[in-house]
Amino acid sequence: MRSVLGPNLFIVGAPKSGTTALYSYLQRHPQIVMSNVKEPQFFASDVCGDQRCIRTMSEYLNCFDSPDKDVVVVGEASTCYLGSKQAPLEIHEFCPAARIIVMLRNPIDVMYAEHSERVFGGTEHITDFEVALDSPEPRRWRSGPFKGHLVRNLSYRELTTFSEQVQRYFGVFGQESVHVIIYDDFARHPDVAYRSVVSFLEVDPRRKIDFDVVNSNRRARSSGVRDLLRHPPEPAKRLARALLSQRMRRALGDCFRWLNIKRAARPPLDGRFQRRIAVEYAPEVSQLSSLLNRDLLSIWIAPQTSGVIR
């Protein structure tokens, strides 16, 4: 039973690697409480700076409901922790006995999916991924409280130095406290991956849940409408408050946001570009394979480099 408030589980997976789905699945277990903010980002000040969702310890602890007598795991999931150099040390200082779950995906897929998410979120103005990947252009917030400010986050390539990132967590917490999930396994057999997590966390394995699709690729039908719904001008907010109840405002906002979202698979990358990036990432994936004692080259790189890498 948990006797103190605050997390002892941290999901630190790469962006778009199944962290939202796992967060959702773990929420349904009676012995697990997950944060009421999915990505607090609190321990990644070196990555997100003052643009983190949560910036003070009191705000952070308020993200967690008081656990009842049956709860043994309190957790959160912030993808920026994987690429942060400070996060492993700060998490360990906060909770030395923490369990860490790392979720990894083909680095090319991670970069491409993260580009799509940044375009959707208004922090990436270059819509062509091939151009955006290595563009030195500064990215600025298109709306919201940081409008016009430089976006604080890692570059696409910095996101995907997985061998270095995983080694940091192994070094701080020890391999016995770090559970690594490969996205391909998770997507193919979420039930098996979930059971491995339940075993790692030492909670009741008998709880049955549905493994529905969570956080599929999103595009805004209109970026202008998206920005307006996220950050409406003050006169519009005052008028809405005068005419509508809070419940009605929330319902209308949810409805308009839903209507403005298009869920569709990303178009395939150009074959030549994909092969070039795959060849470039082969050494990194090889190093990660050695670290995890798992052949990831044959899963992630070989299918994209047929006739190039042998």
C-alpha cells in the first residue's frame, strides 16, 4: 500500500511510442493511480524550461489524487523525460525506488510522427518533414501564452539518441528497475506487453481490460480554428461566460475541437529519403540492440534498406 502521495512509476518513452495507450490501460487497474495530467513534464526543465506544463513541486503533487488503501503504484507519463539529461537524476532524488518504463519505436517513425504532432500542435511551421528534419529555422509558438516565443524542445534527431538515453536510466536506477517496451511488440500484442508491465510493477495480474486504440494520428482541418479554440480572445471568452454555463462552454468547445480534427494515417515517406535516413541510423540502432540484447536492426532498419545494408 502507498503511504505517501506522489509517483513511484515514471513512463519515459519516446514520443508517439505508445505511452498514452499504456497510461490509459494502467489507469484502469484498481491498484494503480495515474496522474490527472498525462504529461506533467516537471522533471525536464533542461528540455522544456518555463514552457513545462507543471513547474512547481506543489503543482506537481496536485497532479496525483490521494491513493486509497488498495493502491500500490502511483504513476505519470512524460515523454520529454527520455531525452532529458536532468530527469533521471531528479527523478531518482525525488523517489530513489522508482520504477521506470521506457517505450521505444523505430527512430524514423518517431521523428515522422512527432513532426506530425508538432504541426498539429502549432509548434512546427514547416509542414514537409524532409525539410523540417534538419532545418535550422527557429520554431515559434503560433498561439497561446507563449505566442511568438521560441519553442523549447529537443530537435527531431535529439529525440532519437535512444542508446544514450536508455543507458542514462540504466546507470541511475539499475537495469532491474527499468522495463523496456518495444513499440512493435506493444502494437502487435498489447495484452502480452501489458502483462509484462503488471508483472514488473508487482500488481494483481488478474485484472482484465480492453486494449482499444489510443492517440491515433491527428491533423487539424483548419489551423486557424484550432488556435482560436485553444486560445480564444478575451472578448469572446467574456461573451461566452455571460451567455453560457461552464458545462455548455466545455461541451461546445469539445464538439468544435472534435469537428476540426481529422484522424488519418500519415502518408508514406519517399522511399529514397527513408532509405537514406535508415542507413544513417543503422549504427545507433545497432548500439541500442547491443544494449538491450535485442536485434532491432532486422525490425527497424533492414526492411527499409533492402540491398543497401547486409
